[in-house]
Amino acid sequence: MVDFNYPGEYTSLIPVTFYNDTFTEAGILLYRMFPEGYLVRYKFKTKLMPDKTYSVRDADSNSIEQVNGNEIELNLMPGQNSANCNC
């Protein structure tokens, strides 16, 4: 299953989330439509299990973070137009 949220009139961020059949794993892409010169922290709720802990691997920074629940935060650095992670 794929979740795709097109941005509203005043939003330039587009999250796209790919889930496996059991909603226990996800791949998340975050796109910024317009390059910006500032840091963006985007926190959103996924359809992953809210009572589990996930290892979130940020492919851009090659960092791994443990996240409790189904709320994921992705960061876009100044000038960075996309980010992705695997949960």
C-alpha cells in the first residue's frame, strides 16, 4: 500500500509512504517542492503499529534512530529537497 499526500496551498512538502502487506515495515520519502535555505523538521503519523519500536534508518545521513510508536520525524537540511528512510 502507498500513502501519498499532495501538499495544500501553503505547503511544499510531500510525504510518500510505502508499506508492506502487514503494515510492520515502511519506506518513507519526503519531497520538498521548492528549494529552501532553512532546516525543516516534518513529523507525521504513519500506519505502522503504535505499540512497537522501530529502527529508522535515514539513507541520506546513514544514521539509525530508535522510534517508539508510529510517529516519524524527517529533517531536510538547507537546500536539501528530499529525504528517505526505512522503518
